[in-house]
Amino acid sequence: MYRAMPPPFPLPAHMPCPECGASVARGREDDHVCEEERLLRYRMIQLREEIARFDDDLAAYLSSQRGRFDVWYAARERSKRRDQA
């Protein structure tokens, strides 16, 4: 006869909201509304590695052939607009 094994650890009373990370009581997930500031902070934490390497990625792009062209083209377009004004 097979008996179901109990979970190895008890289920926690609260779980993090997948959107904002707030601790939400089990069974109350539908009542939870994410606070805008907390949601923004949670997303910033999730993106911190991307944010940290942004400057390096931008510098690498701008030193590439495509990046140098885009810099030249943007300067050319700004110059055209200045001349038309």
C-alpha cells in the first residue's frame, strides 16, 4: 500500500508576490495589490546587473563600426536641424 509522503518542509504561511516581492499570506493572493513604489524598487533590484553593465555595453557599442556610424549620423542630423532653424 502506498502512502503519500508529507512534504519535507512545512509550507510557509507567506509567499513573495511574483510582481513586487511583498510577503503575501497564503490564500490572500487575490486580495494583494502591488504598491507602485515597491514594484519599481523590486524591478530595479531584478535589473541591477543589467544597469551595472550599461556603461560598458554602451562604450563597446559606440566603439564598434555600427556605433561609430550612429554617432556620426546623429551629429550630422543635429547639424542639419541647427542649420534649418
